[in-house]
Amino acid sequence: MRLYEYEAKQIFGKFGMRIPQQIAIVENIEQLDDFSISFPIMIKAMVLIGGRGKAGGIKKAKNIDETKTIISEMLKLSIHGYSIEKILLEEAVNISSEIYLSVTTDPATFDIVIVASASGGVDIEEVARQNPEKIWKKIILENVKELPGIIADEAVEFLVKSDSNLMGSENQLKTTIQSLYSAFQTVEAKICEINPLIVSEDKNIIAADAKVVLDDNSLYRQEPLLKSIGIDPRSKRHDISEQTIFEDKAYRIGFPYLDLLDEPEKFEKEKDKLYVGLVPGGAGYGIFSIDEVVNVGNRYFNGKVVPINFMDSGGGPSLSKVADMFHLLMDHPATDLIITSRFGGISSCDIFIRGLIMSLRDRYTKRKRMIPIFGRMVGTDLAAAREYFEKAKRETPEPLKDLHIVVGNKKIMADVIKDGIEYGFKIKSQDGIKR
Ligand code: GDP
Ligand code: MN
């Protein structure tokens, strides 16, 4: 969950960091009458995305007329596709230096990473590319709750060396770094970032911008925090920019789903590879089948097989949820083949096969894209499932002609996966021109 700048700043304020005084959050110019304002002020568009400065979402105003004009114009803007509903008015601070500071986790190792640079205020990725020596980075291997002073000192030393204007602000810088780290740990954030952290003309260190992304998995523990900054903990506000459209869709329907491809909406498929979507029974099997698809692909198909997603139906999914899981992958532009499996447990094979067949019949009548499906089902309600499956194949053979489900333990999944991939490549070569 990504927070708005004014919310993130309130959190930073609670942890002892200095923030500009917030005057108001407004949605229109009429609301300005309720506040007495001392100018100059910053007018900032509240959208859940960065780069607002360049897009016209950050302006300074010297008086009330200017404020009204800027707000009216700003409300018409859209910043990277986000419309602006709320605008923050806050004290403008005189800047003499801009610093970049963040605490985040490495997505691959989950280690905590602190990044600092005296070249703040600009796109930090750009600085990292052009002038990597201007960036200080520290990996915190032990998940300590408080940042040791010596590490903060190291960062301060680097910053002061890069920008002599920071001399004299060492202590404030040090406490800011430690506070940001504490905030990151305490609110269980994925990232806490200040860009720019400014040094004012009177040598104060102030967070002029703030980005906090909370970990959705720990939100339930953060209810008091959310309430304290005015967020309804049940509202589950999400930054849609963080999720792919498929992840967002699955989230709304109510099952865990992850895209393994970057930006799957505009993903360019490699022609000689087969992209496999996975509808497993549970999470563990979901993880296993990702590995197994890669394994079978490496062994028999020159590594040309790519699993595209993780998903988990959860225990005892409803008929419509099962259907939605298949719809999601058949709507996914990357999918060439779907591998599925049921291992009973608390989920019913009967519901599974009915949901699956429902999705195929539905797509067939609506002339939507159909994808070959290979899988196996064993376990709970298998007899009923088998009976339904046989009957369905007799009644509507057409929509089910590319549905290949092994009923019972006649084959191990590795062989089912291999059969599916072989078939997928065969189909792909047949209608290679169409795809
Ligand atoms: P972003 O572009 O979405 O990251 O928005 P920021 O909040 O970082 O604002 C962009 C730029 O506006 C900053 O890098 C600063 O240069 C400037 N800015 C933001 N707040 C203030 C302020 O209080 N005073 C002054 N003078 N400039 C500010
Ligand atoms: Mn910024």
C-alpha cells in the first residue's frame, strides 16, 4: 500500500524528522476560505506516483490569487495517468542543498538497503547510471531494529564529503538517517524514501518529499498506524501502478496471483519459446510447478519454456473462482499453454472440473481465446468429478477438445507437464503465423 506524501510525512514527523508545516489538503479552491495562510507556500498534487515536479504537479505560490490559479490548473492535470483529487498546501522552505535518502529492501535477497546521495531532488536512478560514485549504499545483513550509529556516521561522512554545504548539519543528518530507518522497521515498510531531503538556508534538515510503501502482508498489524494518519484500515487502498493488470484483477476477485514476467501487458514474446500459465491447487504446489516447468523445459526442450505466473486457489474455491482463475490466464496475452493440477485436500475435484469446464464453454460461446490445458486431478470427490467430466465431453466436445486432464494417479505431474509442453510446441508450430 502506497501512502500519499502528506500521510508519509506525518509518519516521518512521528519519528522525529522535521517536515514542512502542513497547512491544508484541499479538493477545490472554495475550501481555501477555511484556512489562514502565510505565504509563500508549496502547492503539491497528491498522486500515488513520483515525478510530479516535472509534470507540473509541484508549484510555489506567493499569494492567494496565485494559489487559486495554480490549484484550478492543477486539478485539470493528469500525472502519468493519475487524476488529481487532493492537493497539499504546505510551508515553502528555502533550499540550499538537496539530498536523496532511502531505506528499502532488496527484492531478491530481502536484505535492507540504505541509499544516500548528496545529488538529491532529481531522478536517483539517473544519478546511479551516470555517476554511481555519487551514491552511497549500505546493505544491512542483520535485521537490526535500530540503525547502529557507526553506519549512520558513515553515510553522513559521505554526504558531507560530497557537498561541503552540509558541514555543520552532521548531527541532524545522523538522527534523520536513524529515524528514517526506525520508521521503516516500525511501520514494516517496503520503502521509506525522502527525495529531496533538504538543507534549508538556516541549516535545518527537512523532508521536503516523502514516499512510504507499506507491505500489504503486514497491514493487519499496522491498523493503529493507519488510523493515526486517517486511513481506514479496511479500505485496502492500493497503488495500482505497483501491480500488473492481472494481479489487480486477481486481487479484486480474491486469490493470490503474481506475474513472473515484467510488464506482461506489453511483454514481447520470444518466438521460439513456450509460455506456460499455471493453475495449481495450493501455494506450495504453485511454487513447485514453476520449478518443475523450468526443469522439464531445461531437460527436454532446450530451456525454451517459461512459466509466467504464480497463483493459489486457496482452500475450497467456489465454482466461479475456479472459472475466473482460468479466464485470467486465457485473457493473458503471454499464455501459450496452461498446466493445472488438483490434489484434493480440502478442495473438491468436482467443483474444480465444473468451474474449469464452465470457463471453457463460456469462452467458446463468446468466441474468446482458448488455450490448451493439461493437468491432473486426484483426491476429494474424484468419482463425481470423473462422471461430470465424461458427461461434459459427450455433451459439448467442441469447447473441451483441448482439455487434457488425467483423472486419478495414472501419471506423475512431470509427465503431464512434458506432454503439455510437447503439445504446446506442436500447436505453436502449426499456427505459428497466426500467433
Ligand atoms: P516529485 O517530483 O514528485 O518527487 O515531488 P517533490 O516533492 O520531490 O518536489 C519536486 C521538487 O520541488 C523538489 O525536488 C524541490 O526542488 C521542489 N520543492 C519541493 N518542496 C519544496 C519547498 O518546500 N521549497 C522549495 N523551494 N522547493 C521545493
Ligand atoms: Mn521527490
